[in-house]
Amino acid sequence: MKRRNTIQKELILNAVKRLHSHATAEEVYAEIQKEYPSIGKATVYRNLKLLSEDGQIKRIEFPCESERFDDTCSDHYHIKCEKCGKIFDVDMDLVSGLTDKIKDKHGFTFNSYQIVFKGICPNCQ
Amino acid sequence: MKRRNTIQKELILNAVKRLHSHATAEEVYAEIQKEYPSIGKATVYRNLKLLSEDGQIKRIEFPCESERFDDTCSDHYHIKCEKCGKIFDVDMDLVSGLTDKIKDKHGFTFNSYQIVFKGICPNCQ
DNA sequence: CTCTTATTGATATAGAATATCAATAAGGAA
DNA sequence: TTCCTTATTGATATTCTATATCAATAAGAG
Ligand SMILES: [Mn+2]
Ligand SMILES: [Mn+2]
Ligand SMILES: [Zn+2]
Ligand SMILES: [Zn+2]
């Protein structure tokens, strides 16, 4: 099935880029409703998924959190402020070598890992 | 509010210990129903939360997954097999020094971090 | 044993994300 | 441009996980 370009898809992509890099689907929906009130919530959820599958945005999964979407697609980590709830980028080199440490011992075929940080952001201190 | 000992609480704790270390609330519920059919689902969810707050079991949060409960309370990592979906313990030393790397640059008060691995387990290869 | 109240369990509720499906519109072909 | 196929939309229903509500029950201190 060939993908088609729609006004909705473009609005959604632009909203993700505008909304501080880590918006939820609901936040994207609310943002777009301002300029395009007729958009459906299902369309937003659907396209956010499609856009992340196509690599145009990055889907961020947090434990016990609703999914978020990042316009920065390169590999990087995130930290959640436990006070204000905001998600920030972590400016840190990628941790390497983690894969080998467990492959040896148990015979896992290792695919990926994810690190999630928690703390208090400078603004909330 | 002083905590009381109940049959249900004990059944739930024992079920967690019996069920391969990483059971979901639904799995614990199904397991207990065999011997104690009258137990309520809310009671299972409630006590799993209480037990983890009291440090008797450990609550494991996976992104986009239902919560799981581990009778091993010491700090360790987990890997999820992307084929069978099972969660395994990762036999690896704790990664240290991650906290300092980000504190310096952005002024975060660092509280915790979580690493989640994904791969294919030996059985599924 | 008695009494206070923590706990139970049936049920309702909340929240996130996907499924359904008739109506619409993107975009290739003529 | 016009026609046609079908991907996409948007209203709505559904699924799934977890928590909230609340009358009835029972733990356990006195
Ligand atoms: Mn980011
Ligand atoms: Mn474990
Ligand atoms: Zn903050
Ligand atoms: Zn497996």
C-alpha cells in the first residue's frame, strides 16, 4: 500500500516539531485542533505511529507513561523530571559494550536496550 | 493505618514467588483462583502494589507493557525476548557512573535510572 | 468476646491506544 | 482534466490495564 500525502499528516509532523520535542498524542491533538478543528483523534494516533515507522519522528516509550514523540530521531537518552513531569534530552555519549556483557553468559541474541533516567530538573530545584 | 495480615495477601506473595519471578497481575490472579476462587481481581492488584511498596516484592515497569512483579528485590536488569515475550534476569554487574555524566552538564538532581534490554532468548533461536 | 477499622470483592470508572467502517479524497492512468 | 482505485479520514466502539467506590466482612487490639 503506497503512502499518500495528506494535510493531516503534515500538520501532525509540524506539531511534533513545534511541541518541545517530546509531545504526547493528546498534546499533538490539542495543538492541531487550534488550526484544524475537524481533525480526528484517531487520525492523530494513527499518523504518529506511521510517521515513527517511517522514521520521520521517534517514538519514545516510558514505563507507566503514555507514548511520546520526538522530532529528534538520532539515538539519545531521556530523563524525566519527577516534579514537573517533563522529559528532557540527556546530553551524554551512548553507552557501548552493554550488549556483549550479557550475550556471553546466556546465549541471548541481543537487539537493543533502552535507558530511562529520572531526577529533578534545574528549574524545579 | 496499621497493616493487617490476610489470607489473600499471603496467597498473593506466594504466587509471585512461584510464578517464574516476573508475573503480571493477571497471571497472579489466575494462579490464585485455582486454590482460592473467591478472590477478587481488585484485591490482587491492590496487594501487589502494597507488597511492592513494603519491599516484599519488586515492581517491574516495562515500556508499553503491563506491570510485572519480581520476588527478587535486589537491583538487577531485565531482558525481554521479542519472540516469546518472556522476561529474563540479566546476569551483569550494575552499570555505575552514569549519574555523574549528566549531572555535570545540565544541573539535574539525579535520582535513578532504568535499563531495559530486548533480544531473542536461547529457547527461541 | 467486643469493637474499631483495615481489608475484601463486586462493580464502576479512568485513560491510552487500537479496531471498525462508511465517507472522503489522493494521485496514477487515460 | 476527468475518472477510478483505494489509501485515508473521523466518529465511534472496543480492548486493556489499573484505580476508585463502597457496603460487607474480618483482623486483631483491648
Ligand atoms: Mn529527545
Ligand atoms: Mn528479575
Ligand atoms: Zn522539573
Ligand atoms: Zn523467547
